[in-house]
Amino acid sequence: MAEPIRPSTELPANRSPFTLITADGETLVGEVASPIGISTGAILCLHPLPTAGGMMDSHILKKAANRLPDMAGITVVRFNTRGTTSAIGASTGTFDNGGAERFDVEAALTYCLDTLKLENLWVVGWSFGTDLALRHAKDARLRGLILLSPPLRTSEISDLEYWNHDGRPVFTIVPELDDYLQPAEAAERFSVIGNHHMIAVEGAKHLWVGEPAVNRVLTEITQIIAPDRLPLPTEI
């Protein structure tokens, strides 16, 4: 008998912990969750603000790792930026408000592209992670960015202009009731980027609490990367 997908549901995947050494000598911890079957693409996840409790296990990213490899064939790579701790362990170093985290993002991209040799790779940032993506995830082999609840807290106009000139797609998934940047202002501020696509989500909030919000986020990610795998199941 089918059971509904629950917050704790963990579907089958190949799961492997890893460590990275950054160019400035910090050790980062993370996990890869890859599909047992055919791969459709991959995401590198950049988590919310560590000083506000953000980490690789922040719930949307954890649920993506628990579900998307099986549901959509998407490999999910998560890691803790410097000075951040989760159940898998702690990354060394000290939080630098997105500055020295450049080395973290670059090390993770190198791991995804050169070691794992992932194809159809997208960066998914959430909140603080969206600023890391806009500022530092500029490897030419990436397909584009998917930004959840972007606050545009530390990104400069020059970062947005970079993505405009670059031409790769930048998708923003913006909650109607976001605490920092709601759809109307997001549309205006991201208008600098010609290949920007905003998805405004009615009734949603910055933290995407509740199973309907989670399903919507995972559906939008799948729509971008592996649309043939939609709709995502709601039961197992």
C-alpha cells in the first residue's frame, strides 16, 4: 500500500561522504547522493547563512538529497562551507561572510567537474548560498544557477552584470512572503540579467516550511534539469 512522502522520507541512492582541501588550506566535509539508475544531471548545493543555522543539512537541501536521485535521476552534492558544522562533521576555518568562501565554492566545483565528472551541472543556492553562487560560481562548464530565496545581501551590481554578459540562465525561485526580497523587487533588481527567469511562489516564505513548499521547490529544480521526470511522486 502506497505511503505519502514525509519530511523524513529517504529514497534509494548511492551516498558517499567526501572531504575537500581548499586553495587556502581549509578542509571541507560533504556528501554526494547519486542515482542508482540513469543520471539526468546534477546540482551543487550552497547552503543558507551559517551564523543563522544554515548548513548542508538545511531542510530543502537535505530533502533534495533524500529524494531527487531516485525521483528525478539528479545527483545532489552538498557540503559545509568553512566554519560550518552538520551531522556529517565540521569544515575547518572561519565564516567570512562570503569572501573567503570563494575558495570553498571553487574547490567544490572542481570536485564536481574534475573528480566526479558530473554533466549537466547546475548550482543551487539558498539564501546566503545564492550570494555565493552569484559571486563565485563562475566556472564556464556550469549550465547555470538556480537561486532559492535570494536576498542579494552581499552580491554587487557587478556580479549581476557578469551573469548578464555571460548569458547562461539564472533562475530565481522567490517566495511571495519572503522576509528579504519579494517578487516585485526581485524582478526589478534581477532585470540587469537578460537571461533571468523568475518563478514567484504564492504563499511561500523564505524558509520553505511545509511539504507543499518543499515539493514546489523540488519540482521547479526538476523542471529545469530533468523535465521528463515530472511530475514528482507524492507517494512511495
